Amino acid sequence: MFPLVAVGKAIVLGSIAVALVVTVAAGCGSGSSPEVGAGPDGTPDPVLVAGRAVYVDRCSSCHDADGSGTGDGPRLNRGRLLQAYSDPAGAVAVVAEGRDRMPAFGGVLTADEIDAVLRYINEVL
Ligand code: HEC
């Protein structure tokens, strides 16, 4: 009898711990960056998926998970970059070289990663 009760208590405590961890993780920032939807061939474009990973890792802290901006970085989503840069090379240059409080990522990200993250911003956010 006793051991069974102990096991039961451990399971209940374990579930509470898991629930707490999940709640805390979900409460970080203002949510997670949108996933890449399936393309015409039924699977997500791998370049956009790679771009999302870069965005989540390196950009969302200042530009927010959905690109709507924070006190540390301006809004990038809903066509903002396409509006601001008729030539995509302009946005690439800002990311590679940095500008003002925007850090330079030229030494950290490859040209392909910069292209991928900008595609994710323009096509998904
Ligand atoms: C430490 C905070 C920070 C991080 C991290 C950051 N940015 Fe920025 N970003 C800024 C700030 C601040 C500006 C505005 C710079 C200015 O005023 O000239 C900016 C501007 C930009 C712009 C130009 C926007 C415009 O309207 O002209 C682009 C594009 C951009 N960021 C993309 C990115 C990408 C892509 C990443 C991730 C690889 C990233 N940023 C990571 C802070 C950040």
C-alpha cells in the first residue's frame, strides 16, 4: 500500500513539474515565431525553415518573435522590408554590416543564411 501511494505522489509531483516547465517556456517573450507552412509540393520550403531557425536564434530577441518590433529593434514584418528596400541588397547590407544599434552579422552568418532569414521575414512574418 505505502509504496503505491508514494509512486502515485511522485507521478503527480512529476506532472506538476512538467506543467510548470511548459508554462514558463511558453511565457517567454510574446510567443514563438510562426512555423513555415507547406509549399505547393506539400512540404515546407527548406530555405524558409532554415531562415526561421536563424530568426529565432539571432533576431527575435530585438525584433520580436513575429517581427512586430520591440524597444530594441524596429518592426520588420508584414512587408515592412519590401517597402523600405526596393532593392533586396539594401536589407542584406544592413544585416551583414549592421547599422547604429543593429549588430553586424556578416562574420556570424553566411550569405545563404542572411538570404534565408530575409526570405523568412518577407514571406512568413
Ligand atoms: C541587438 C538587437 C538586434 C538584433 C539581435 C537584431 N537587430 Fe535588426 N535592428 C536592430 C536595430 C536597433 C535596428 C535599427 C537600426 C537603425 O536605426 O539604423 C535594426 C534594423 C534592422 C533592419 C533594417 C530595418 C529598416 O527598417 O531599415 C533589418 C533588415 C534588420 N534589423 C534585420 C535583422 C535580422 C535579420 C536580424 C537577425 C539576423 C537582426 N536584425 C538582429 C536591432 C537588432
